Amino acid sequence: MIYSKDVDDMCVVKQDVHHGAAPIPEEAKWVQSKEIKDISGFTHGVGWCAPQQGACKLSLNIKEGIIQECLVETIGCSGMTHSAAMAAEILPGLTVLEALNTDLVCDAINTAMRELLLQIAYGRSQSAFSEDGLTIGAGLEDLGKGRRSQIGTMYGTLKKGPRYLEMTDGYVTEIGLDEEGCIIGYKFINFGKMMDLIKKGDDPATAFEKAKGTYGRVQDAVKFIDPRVE
């Protein structure tokens, strides 16, 4: 290491007040994080692409600095889904520093990785106070039984009002209106449940009927409309 003459000529004054990094909560332990291998936890981060046309929710399960599990969920441009597929192959096995400095193809995924690193480095993880952290596989629990991303899609105009298109329940087929034309409930198809039934042997028509559901006061509706057409 090269020092300037000015520094070389200085006398030594000892550092007296520095006691190391502040401890952060990690998997029911207080850890002074000094190296990448000191980082453990399960956490989520959200990122967006440069023109802000789409977003990514990234979930990582990190053990001793190494990514053991990832869940990549995207919404936005069509190319982002393919970028997510590549990221799912790239991330497991990398250290968090490697992942941060890896081109994950999509700006939204790269940004999510950056935001997530900020959380995990400060001990803001979902497993901060869980002994030994969360098991590998915990990321799938975010998707629920149907293993589908929980997406809400709504559309509205001043002239024609709101339309519910997709809820956590599933694909909205009809919305129910009261006498004043206000939404009081909706009918839906749970695609995750439908596909599970088909895989178990039900024919598509039977599975379609079994996967139907309702939410709200549909029994009081005076009119039903298809939100994508009417």
C-alpha cells in the first residue's frame, strides 16, 4: 500500500472509540456483519425497470451469504418473464455480492436485487427473529396452494367506472351490480385449482365448474356483467 509523504510524516494516534459493526438480527442471533458469509435471512425486494414499464418482486433465502432459494415474480413487459426465467437459473448458488454484480437481464430484477441487499445487510429480513431462519422452500408459500402469483388487475374510466379483472381469488368472470350500478361482488375462476383438478384426472369442463367461486353479495346483485366486454 502506497502512502503519501504527508501521511508518512504523521505520528500515530490510536482509534479509541470504534468497537466494530453494529450487530443486526439474523435468524434469532445478533451478528456483527463483516463479511459476505455473515449474511443470512429470508427477505423480499421490489424493483422497477428504467422506463418504469414493469416491476419485479424478488424473494431470496440466504444462508451464510449464499443464495439457496429464489422466487422471481414479474409484471410488466413480455420480455421480463423470460428474464425472470434466466434469473431463476442464475441466482441459486451465488453469494449476495455476486448476485448484486451479475446482470440479471432485466432492469427491474437488477433493481429488486439492489433493494433486497439493502434490507438484508441491515437485518430487515422476514426471518430476523426465527431460530435457524426459514426452511428452503419457504418461498413457495408466497404463492399459496395453487403455486400462482397473487396479482390484482383493475381497470377504470371516468365515463364507465371500474372493472375488476383479476383478484387473488382468480380470474374474474362476472361482476355483480346493485340497483344503483355499484359493484357488490364478483364471480371468479381459480385457475390454480382448476389446473390441479385437471392434473388429478378431471376433464376440463368438470374442473372448470369445480374451480368456480364467488365473493361479496352476489346473491343480491340485480345485474351481472363481463368486465372484459360489457
